[in-house]
Amino acid sequence: MDTIHVTPKQLTDCWAVSESTLERWRSEGIGSVFLKLKGQVRYRIVDIEAFEESCLASSTKSVFYNYGAQAIEVLWLPHLTFSRTVE
């Protein structure tokens, strides 16, 4: 079975976020895992699907995660993830 990869641009089209948002998420460890091959970022479809599965929610309540000393509030909608730092 061949592994299918997508570019950040292709993923931004699917998730309706900017490439700079994906870049920030990569630096902060938010979002799908990714590959960096010869300086090029690629996402495997299997990893995108796994991340989306982890984002499935049965209610509209917010979920909080701690990234180091920083708390992040994550709000999920189908194919969209919004996050903000919680003071």
C-alpha cells in the first residue's frame, strides 16, 4: 500500500486555515504530526485522519491542554481547530 502525502497548502485548503497557522502549530506541537523531507514539509493522510479522529467530540464544550507552562484552549469544529493561550 502506497503512503499518500499532502503539502501544507493542500491541508490548508481542507482545514480552511492559513499556511502560517500550520507553521505555528508545527512549532508549538499542535495539530497533526508531519514529515520534513529534504527541507520540505509533508503530511501523511493516515496521520491527518488520526489527528482528526482525536478531535472528534460529542459536545461543543472546550477542551484544555497544557503545553509546558502554557494552557491552551482548543475549540473543535469539523475540519477546523482553533486555539488560544489561556491567561
